[in-house]
Amino acid sequence: MLSCEHKTREVNIDRLAFDTNDATVLFFKNVRRAYYTMEDRQDAKAHIFRLQDWEDLDQPTHLQTAIIHQWTLGKAYVFLESKHGIDVSKPFQVNWQKAQTNEQGILEYTVGNAQEQAIFLTKLYQLLQQEASLTVDIDQKKEPLFGSKDGQDLFRKTMIDYYRLIQML
């Protein structure tokens, strides 16, 4: 179970780093690992972790996240994975609107390296913390980026686990 305090704790994009340490890796493996499937990539000396619950969603999500842990380097990364209508190998836009203020905008994704993906995902996370709705244009219709509240919660949980792993929470 994730503590509720993490839902509101601010994440500083300027502090984004990819370093793990023994304590954060141990916490992830001993406490959070049970909620994830693990793909062992010996060729890259990495493990790829995906929340198991992504597959159990009632409504499809257009975007999912995975945590990649390169154990030999002591590094962890968070990556986008394409689902249902979005191709993360190409640029796309996420429309956002804050419910309380009606402020709205567009967050643009451009294909990039690990740093750029982490920044984009952190901006999405920050918007969800501000209770913004996130949509994407699929076949000329606006659809929820994560399909449902359950999808948003899985994204949030993955990001919290990632931020803990890289010592940001």
C-alpha cells in the first residue's frame, strides 16, 4: 500500500536523477516488487518492471509506464510504452485541463532519451497531482490518456515507486 502523503508531495523536475542506492533497491525489491512483473534483460544487464494491474484494467489505457533498473550501473529509468492508439516512437500531444481553475494546455511529447522521457512523465504526474484531466486525440476524438481513474492510479503508483527508487521521495 502506498502512503497517501505521496499523492501530494511535490516532485522537483530539476532534481531528476537516475541513481539508486542499496536502501532504495532493497525497499523496492522487498516491498513493491510483488506488484510488478519482471522482464530479465541479461543483454542490457537490466530488469524491466511493469505493474501487474495494467493488464486487469476494465478500460484500455493509451499509455503505460515501465521502470527499468540497470543493476550494474546503479541506475533506474522510467519509460513510456505504447498502448491502444499512441505510438511513442513518434511525437504526440496530451491535452490537459485543471478542474478547479479551468486552466488548460497541451503537453507535447517528443521522442527522446531517458532524461526527456522522465521529464515528460514527471510533468504528467504533476498535472495529475493538480487534479487535471488528461486526454489524447485518437481518431479525431478526445479520449482519457489512462482510460479511467484506475489507469491514472496505476500511473501514479508507478511514478511514486520510481521516485522512491531514485531517491526523490
